[in-house]
Amino acid sequence: MIRAEIEQKFQSLQKDIISSLELADGIGKFKFDPWQRAEGGGGVSSILESGQILEKGGVNFSAVLGPLHPGAAKALGVAAQEFYACGVSIVLHPNNPMVPIIHMNVRYFETGNTYWFGGGIDLTPHYIVDQDATYFHGQLKNACDAFSPDFYAEYKKWADDYFFLPHRNETRGIGGIFFDRLDAENTGLTKERLFEFVMSVGESFAPTYTYLMKKNFELPYTDKHKKWQALRRGRYVEFNLVYDRGTKFGLETGGRTESILMSLPATAAWIYDYKPEVGSDEEYTLSMLRKGINWIEKT
Amino acid sequence: MIRAEIEQKFQSLQKDIISSLELADGIGKFKFDPWQRAEGGGGVSSILESGQILEKGGVNFSAVLGPLHPGAAKALGVAAQEFYACGVSIVLHPNNPMVPIIHMNVRYFETGNTYWFGGGIDLTPHYIVDQDATYFHGQLKNACDAFSPDFYAEYKKWADDYFFLPHRNETRGIGGIFFDRLDAENTGLTKERLFEFVMSVGESFAPTYTYLMKKNFELPYTDKHKKWQALRRGRYVEFNLVYDRGTKFGLETGGRTESILMSLPATAAWIYDYKPEVGSDEEYTLSMLRKGINWIEKT
């Protein structure tokens, strides 16, 4: 399996996801913004702003290559030589606070004789609804189970640990799956089969999220819900700017800023020491932002 | 000079600044939120929300002590032993986009036989007005010149380098002064005199900023100006969460999250690849967000 094949399939994935999202949104259209990287490669950022269901989001593809900077090599624990990296990254922020924020990433990295795949999908509801959480995790489990009986449990735990804000003692949302540095040796799957797994995760994204979009976008909401959404978006900003490895690595190594920060919401808010009312839906959501919840068996 | 004296003077400084800001604002009142730290010491956060001129901000005092964690000691380049740190930190976000955001910090740190002072003031106008920038830098120069003819130039450059967003290739605002790890040896001033300098910086804050508050808060503005303010606040969030050493150090070492993140604005916004109109005030501001501008001689 060669780079060109991975690149072509990731780029098709980007296009397919965009088509599905535009169809589900009904109004919003993605704008394509191709870019080149001086040191090698480039990408196509595709951004939607002001849709019917989606307020702001991106479905980005990139394939970059060139010399690995010493700092980056050190951070990755590999020798500083030529590298190649290719992937699709998605973050979508909806208008209606009853529709969750979603993130998806699939990526392939190669340097010297080493390669690995990484990726994941995680959901950040402004309001946690147990049935939706069960559905979401069930979809991810299906995508995993076809490849290994261990993947879902393992990568679900990885997501719980990764999408976590230590300074808030909160998970970002209800988690999902996260995996990194997967290769034939540590998974027992061939490289080809591993790529199929990664593609299967990528292909599960559109049906899973468009179901949640269509199910929830017409639910009524008030100013109180919008205010809470803005505060939760503030937390999303905190996670992405303080902890997210891809964001930090990208900004530090001179990545394309606008493509990296497409993950930030149209608006966000902060209130000093805000505490939701006792017994409110907001308080329920906060109480569920913790690791180790078995969402599949919750409902 | 002992800790108790520094602590008492910093706490008086906090109170004096709060009085001046409340007087200038006319409506807003700071709420005091005292807190204790399990390992030793504590602080008093004082937060204003929904004032007439100030929308959100904090004037925080803290004095903490205890064992220095290995990670923190490594970051500071000192031995991991007992430490003591005391300071006042301020960030203020105004309602009117014609009033600038301001930040001030004065601090004292001690471990083993080592001590140092640090601090600074920097201004982040949403719209840069040359005359205001000249006034602001002139005030800082006055505070510096009484102690050394070199301080202003040296600490102005330090601020230009520190309050900078590499991923945007922009300074945060028009800078100001920034200094760290000042002691008798590297400044040629006695510890007592150095503390007087730091207090002089702290005492210059209220008259300087309340002048800008009162001068600008009644200027007319439109939705276009509010939108630009929200985007500039987004950049402020990016600086504080990605680069600000105090914020990173605080969050990583288990500091009090709400006190640290009082620096974030009530609201912020992001638009993909936003570019202001050619010839607009917004474009002028962007063009001035760079290092090395001599603001004192600009007007």
C-alpha cells in the first residue's frame, strides 16, 4: 500500500463527508481553500459558515512532507529525517445547543522505516442525552468490532484519557474512540487491514453525525440554552488551545494556522466560577463529564 | 525587607486599584473571593462583571508557598525546594470596543537563597489610536525612568517579544513593559529599591488606565466595531491559552483555575481567515501589531 492510495482514499473520504453534511444541513455549503506548504505538500481546507444546522466547521484534508524539524522529531520520539503525513480532520459546531459538537480525525504518518495510523471520533454534547450517547458509542463499537474485539474498549478508554481537561477535572464531552501510533506490530493486523479499520472509522462519521443533526436540530431552545452552549464552547476552546496535541504540534511547527484553528467555534463565552442550578439539565451534563462511563449499557 | 512587607504592600495595591477602577466605572463593583491552597497560602480573587465601562475583569492577589514540584522547579531552572510567591494580577475587558483591554502583573518569587521580581503592563486596543499609545508608553517610561535610564527601552523590547503570537505573526497589542527575574545583581539596584520600582509600576496602573477608560468609554460604536472586538478577544484567548507563561504554569501546577482564567473575556469570536477591508481602521490596527514600533515618538 503506497502513499498515493492512502492519499486518494482520504481525499475521497473528505468529499463524501462534505456531500453528506451539505445534504443533511440543507442550506450550508463548504468553501474549498487549497493551500501549499513551502517545504512540501499542502492541503484543501473546506469550511462551512452559517449553515442551517451547522454554524461553523471544517472538513480538512492535508498531505505534507519534507524534513522533520528537530523539535518535532523529539516530540514524536523519532529520528529527524524526511517525513510524510496525510489525514482528514473535522470539527463541527452546530447552531442549536441540542445538537452536539463533533470531532473526527484519521491520519497516516511515515518516517524512515516507521509508519503509524492514528485517529478517533469524539462527541461533545452541550446537553448530554443518554440515548444519543448510547447510539453514538454503539456506532463506534460497530466500526471497531469488525476488526478486533478489543479495539472499542481500548480506544474508548484512550479517548476518555485524551479528551480530558485536568484544570477543570472534566472530560471534553462523552468521549468516543481515540488511537495513535497503530502499526502491524502493536495491533496484529496487516498494514492493509489497519488502513481498512481507519477508513471504516472515517466512513462511520457521516451516518452517525447526520443522524444526530437531523434528530435534534428542530428541538426548541431558549436564551438560557444558548448561554450554556457558549460556556461549553469556551471549554472546547480551552481543550483545543491548551491540550490538543494536533493543535499544539501544528502551531509550534509552523502549520497552517487558519486550517488548524478551524476547530474553534464562531463564538464562546466565559463567566467567572459559573455553577449551574441544582437539579438542572446543565448540572446533569456536568456530572456526566467524567471518565469510565459505560455509555453503551447506560440505556 | 521581609515577605510580610511585600505581601502587605501588594495587598494594599490590589485594594487601591479596585477603588480607583470602581470610581472610574461608576457602576461595577468587584466581588471578593478568598481562597486557600492546600499546600500553603492562598489569595483573594476580585472579579467585576457587568460594569458600566468594564464588562469583565479581575484584580487578583495571591501569596502561596510550599514545596516546589519537580516539574515547576525544572521549568524555572531552580532546585526543587520550598518556595514563596506573591503577586497582583489584573486583566480588564471593557464593553466599548474603543476602550482597550489591559493587563498588569507584579510578582515576587523566593526559593532557597534566590529571589526575583517580575511583572509588566501591556495594552491591547481593539482599535489602535496613536495618541493613546503614545500616552500609555509615556506613562510607563515615567515609571521606569525614575529608577534607571535603561529600564524602559529594555523592558519595552521584552514586552514586544513576550506578548507575541508566532502563529499569527502579530503582537497581542501595542505592548508596554515586561520584566522577569530581576534581582540586585542583574539590575544594580538594592532589593529595596527594586521593590520600589515594582511598586511604582503597580501604582502607575490605575491613573494610566482610568484615564483611557474615561476618555473613550462614551465614544460611539456600531455592530461592526463589536464584531471586530470579539475577533480581537479571540486572539487574546489564543495568546493566554497557548503562550502566556503564567497561565500555562498555573494550570500545569494545579493553580486555582478560576483565578487564572479570569483573564478570558466574557465573549470571543472566530471567523475562518477573516481579513479586514483595505483602508479600514481594522486594517490599520492589524498593520500596527508588530514589534519595534517607537510609540513615544510616533505622535
